[in-house]
Amino acid sequence: MIFSIVFIASFTAAITTQLTLTELRGKVHGFNDLYHARVGCIAGSEGFAFLAKKGIAAIPFESLKEGLAAVESRKIDAFVQDEKILQYIIKTELPGRVQVVGGTFDEYFVSIALQQNSPLRKPINQALLKFMKTESWNELLNRYIK
């Protein structure tokens, strides 16, 4: 009888622990979890169009801060936005309250607009590539993003 009580108590504790950890970690751990979650995104953004293309219904938000507040208050399970922007906002304004799930769902490129045939194009590209190889680049990433 004593063995049965200890066995049932241990089994119950293991199940309770697993359920609690799952709840604490959140519902979304990767892209495929978005299909079964309440997802938010800035209305009209690239992310909103991407989610629609993938068949994921997204709740529209007017701003990033409004969407992250909804995640924090558990009104939605996830908010889709550029990873680097999310990392910066969460690090500076919501540390420890919201987390970014790593991974790139869709790549896109950011550009600098210059006049056609601008003589600055090549020097800017070279300067950016050179700077990205320095320790200063890593320091900036660590300070503002990571």
C-alpha cells in the first residue's frame, strides 16, 4: 500500500511538473506552432502578408508596442515582426517579461536609397562590409540586439 501511494504521488508530480513547465515556456516554440496559436502582427506589414500567404490568421495591431503588450498580457500567444527589432524592443523595454523565439521564417533585404548611378554606392557597400568584420560591429549587436 505504501509503495502504491508513493508511486501514484510520484506519477502525479511528474505530470504536474511537465504541464507547468509547458505553460511557463509558452505555446509557441517555432514556426509550425503559429498554426495553432493566437498570432498578432502589425496590420499591412510584410509579416502580416507573409502569415496570410502561409494560411495563418493574424490579429492586426496598430503598433509593435500594442502587439507586445498583448503578448505580455496573454491576449495573444505570439507577435510576428522582424527578429532584430523584437530583440531590441524586448531588451530595452520588456526584459524578462517576453522572449523572442529564434529563427528566420522569411528572409528579406533592407536597402539604402541612393540616386541612380551614385558614386557613393560602392564606397558605402565596401565600408559596410569592412565594418561588419570588426569587433565594433559585434559590440553594437550585443549592446542593442542580443
